[in-house]
Amino acid sequence: MSLEKLFSYGTLQYEAVQLSTFGRKLNGSPDVLCGYILSQLKINNPDVVAASGEAVHPILLPSGNKLDQIQGVVFDLSSKELELADQYEVADYKRISVTLFSGITAWVYVSI
């Protein structure tokens, strides 16, 4: 089974979100994404709010400045789990491929 890399900077790091979304606690390692800044997004999906316990989630915006750094965690997911992550994230997010500070290529959810 091939594994996908997913960089999380927000609620996908929460154990409760991982259990409700994937049915398991994920293992990950710290990493950094450069060239983005954090903003906030009001979540209107009641299932997502219930899973995270928060009505406002962080969202990434490209800054174009490599000195802007976002701390997060890289998780290994199956392709099916990546699809589940896509379902968890609301329509205001899109999944893109990025290269992290470590050199790892990973998926991340950013503002559309």
C-alpha cells in the first residue's frame, strides 16, 4: 500500500478529529511550510464543527515570501484516508502539493 504525505497545520492534528475522520490516531513528524501565512475561516458545516469543537479554523494563504513559515505535522495516510480528509475539509479549502522545509513533498489544504 502506498502512503500519501499530508501536512497539517490545524484541526487534523486533533486526536478527536483524527478518530472521527480516519478511525485511528495518526502518526506524524514536525515540519515547516514556507511561503504561506495563516488566516481564519468560519466553518458552517455542523459535522466539521462537532468533530473539531471549533467554529473557526486556520486556513493558509500564499504570501510569496519564503521567510513566512507555518509550523505543522506531516502525516502518512493511505489513499482512502486522503479521500476522507478531502471530505472533512469544507469547500473553502483546496488540496495542493507542496515541498516542505525538510524536502518532503506533501499535500496541504490552502484557501481556494
